[in-house]
Amino acid sequence: DTSGTFVQLRLGLAQTTCRKRAPQRHCRVLESRRKPTCLACYKFDTGDVPKVLDKYHNCGPSHHLAAKEIRQRDEAECRAVEEAGRGGDTPYLPGMFAFSRGLPA
């Protein structure tokens, strides 16, 4: 894609028996706990040092929405992120343009 690189990540989280302050290599997953799925979408530009054009994160359960509605919202948000930087509706990003004062003639 000439407007940049789109990345979509879907992660499954699980609670373990390990403590935050003393991480271990082998931790047992607690089976009776919730296991939320996280979705993250990123759009990077094509420069030498890629910058994030747009992003979307959704992690954890939303109890007030049905699973189908959550999935539809996530898909719509990720499509919007994927479209970032395309066409004439490119948003102005800080640092995109630089101006300098000319020297007196």
C-alpha cells in the first residue's frame, strides 16, 4: 500500500498465578477467570523512520454491548485506521510541513 503499512493484532489475555513484581518463566493459567481478547490496529507511514498515522485499541470486556456489536465496532474502527493516509483527505500531522524565513535580499 503506497499510503503506508497497516498492522492488525488480536491478542488473548489470561490471568496467571505469577505476581507482577516477581515475574517467572512458568506460570499456571487460572482456568476459572475471564480471558478477554484485545484488538489493536496501527497504520504507519512509508518514511525512513515510520510514524503512526492512526491507531485503535480495544482491550477487555464491554459488558453493555453484545459480542456481535463489539466485533462490528472493532471492524469499523480498524477499517478507518487502514484508510488513514489515503486520498485527498490526509489529515495534517504536526511536523508534516516545515517553513523557514528567507534571508533579506
